[in-house]
Amino acid sequence: MKWEAVIGLEVHAQLATESKIFSSTPTRYGAEPNTQAGRIDLGYPGVLPVLNRKAVELAVRFGLAIGATIGRQSVFARKNYFYPDLPKGYQISQYDRPIVTGGGLEVVLQDGSVKPVGITRAHLEEDAGKSVHDLFPDATGIDLNRAGTPLLEIVSEPDLRSAEEAVAYLKCLHTLVRYLEICDGNMQEGSFRCDANVSVRPHGQRELATRTEIKNLNSFRFVEQAIAFEIERQTEVHEDGGTIIQETRLYDPNRRETRPLRTKEDAHDYRYFPDPDLLPLVLDEPWIQTIASSLPELPRAKRDRFMASYGLSAYDATVLTQSRALADYFETGMRARTLDPKILANWVMGEVLAGLNRDHLEIEAAPVSADELAGLLARIVDGTLSGKMAKEVFEAMWGGGGTADAVIDQKGLRQLSDTGALESVIDAVIAAHPEQWAEYCAGRDKLLGFFVGQVMQATRGQASPQLLNALIEKKRRPES
């Protein structure tokens, strides 16, 4: 029997506010444990939550960007459960009346095809604290700094059919929230994390099968590995005649397997009811329209424009628009000089991204600015530098050596394009290798590389390759 995976993702995006969703406590990452947890976050008797307006604005930005319905009136509810890192004994969330309903994303898959993925809902909620298991030998520590941190939980439709599709969707969503500047997308710090709901059913069956939920996946690689393992595990259970248990599972990246955590709860287990301390959230139309007018050019539109305006391939345009900052870097370079967009794209995707990855930097901190990169590429175009020499100059610039022209002058790297000087070097090389020259003139074309190499060695790599090839060929056939 052929089996089909059915996957839906629940993504928790930490909203980019300076304070928590219902209190003025800061949300700075990396503070000492329990130093950013105020009375409201801890649920002290008599304290009342006050909704963070900025968190609401960021949620609306997201809903407008995905073409969703913005709830003109939404309601906060109490989701009741008892964990040590949830000091109130309940989480303030949204249930049957969320702020964002519907909408979707168009996800570009690896083969270039586009897959629409629906969004069921996106709702505002507060985060819980964190249990720390590795600091004390006989106890678990509780850090409540994250308690009350504003989250937007984004729930997809079960439209995904493979681990690869799930990762493509997650990357698309990750790009979008960063474009909108509603979330920094830092997965290592927990700002963008994912729960994956996975089930397997016979191919062609429309009814959904029993699902499991894999909690707290915080990297694209772990999402792909965890889902792939769970699909394989569930398929084997079905084929062996077993039954899938609805449960929550954790992913162990060391063993590359999921394992049970607890029986999966249903909505009624949480005993949702409207929070009596919070009035319904009512949004007026002028405010929503003001937010709509502030939206940036979105990733898909920017990608399409890069293809149409610059003649870039779908792949190049997708890479260059994976973040607003990277796209801005490319376009700044295009405005700085008259360049072939493909040349600039190749250098941004090649040397620049390689340098950023090597040095663990973001594009905003690139040691070589877009203007400086464009200046370097202009020296390739005007024949001052060969491609090989340009890479040497780029490395010097990346290390703080200044502009391309400064490095070129300092290192004496200008490409030798003087015809008379090159001909003298070629004549000397020919005189030193008469047998090889005779063979080359007799038709052994592969020896061209030998002579080019000898001249390059004699000129310390500064000869213009194009001019050099032409001059050697002219000496080979002086009558042509």
C-alpha cells in the first residue's frame, strides 16, 4: 500500500516588542534567570494584565500580508494547564475568536514549482517560562524570564505532504516575518520555533488519520529530520497492523528519532474560557488601513520584480530576496555602478555570503559595503583586474584593507593590458620552449594553456587573460 503524509505546522513567532504582552517587563534575551519576570507575569493576586498595543499591530501586519481576515473583535481566553514553568496555572491565549483567520502563502519548492499553503489562524498569546534540566544534579530549575513574552502562533492547514515541503513552507514564513519586522526569526534564541503535526494515511484517502505532535523544533534541519523520522515510524506501525496513539513527542537530534512525551491533549482538556480580566479586543478600520499602508514590498513581489527588472533566474532572485537586508544590499550595489546584474548577483551569493557564513555575520555587518563591492566589480569590467585578482582584492577589503582602488594600488595588482609589454613576455616564453611552440603551431591546441600559464607566471598573474589568449593565437597564425 502507498502511504501519504499529512503535515501541519504550528509556528510560534516572538513578536518584536520591547516589553511583554500584558506587562511592562522587558523581553531582552540573555538576562540572568528570573530577572525579567514581574508581578503580572507571575500571576500575583490582585494584578491585572494590560494589552501591549504594539503586539496587536504586529499581528495585524502579518494578517494583512497573508491576505487573511482581521478579526475586528477578538477575545482572549484562559488556557488551563499545570506545568512548573506556568506560574499562573493558565496561559492567556486566543481560542474561538482569534485576531487573524485564513489567508495563505505561496511556497516555492526545490523544483521551482509553487505550492499554496493555507493558514488556518494566527492568534496572540503569552509564552510560558522555561524548565532547565542540566544545571542542578538532583533538581530542575525554572527560569520565568520568558513568561508573558508576546507570541503570534501561526497555524497552517494540513496541506504539506513531505518533510521537504514542510521546511520550504517554514523558510517562506521565516522570511516573511523578518520582512515585516514583526519577529527577528532567531531560532537559536527561541524567537521562531515550530511544532509539527504529522499523520500518515493510505494514498487517496481523504479522511485524516490520527496525528502526533512533535514539540519545540528550533532549526530547519531538525524540522526536516524529525518529520521524516515520524513519517517512517508511523508508516511502519500501520504496515505492521498497529495503531497510532495521539500523543506529543520530542525530537532527539543525537539519535535522530522522536520519542513520546505525553498523551496529546484535546481542546476540551484545556477548559478554555474568556479571560475575565481582559475586554474583547476591538479594532477600528482606520487603524487597520494605516497599518496596511505601512507594509513593505513582500518577498514574493520582490522576487518577481528582481526576475523582471534584472533578468535574474528564479533561483538567484529567491536567494537574493531571502531577507530585506540582503535584497537592499544587492539593489544598493546596482544603483552604485552600471553593472551586469548577474555579475553582482554571483558575487553577493558567492564571496559575500561565504564571508558572512564563515565569520558568523549578518549582511548588515558585512565588512565590504554594497558600494565598495560595486567598485571592485567595476575594475573587472574595465579590465583593471582579472576575476582571480578581484578575489584577492575582495579578501583584502573584507579584512579591512579599504576600497578596491586602495588595495589595488597598495598591492600593485593592476592587470597588465599593455600589448607591447605582453608581446615581449610571450616572445620570451616561446623562445624558452621552442618544441612546445612547434607542437602548438602544428595543431596541438591543448598547449595554449601551457603558454598562458607560463606568461601568467612571468607577469605574476597580472596579464589580461582575454588579451593574452588573443596575442598568442595571433602569433600562431600571423596571417589571420
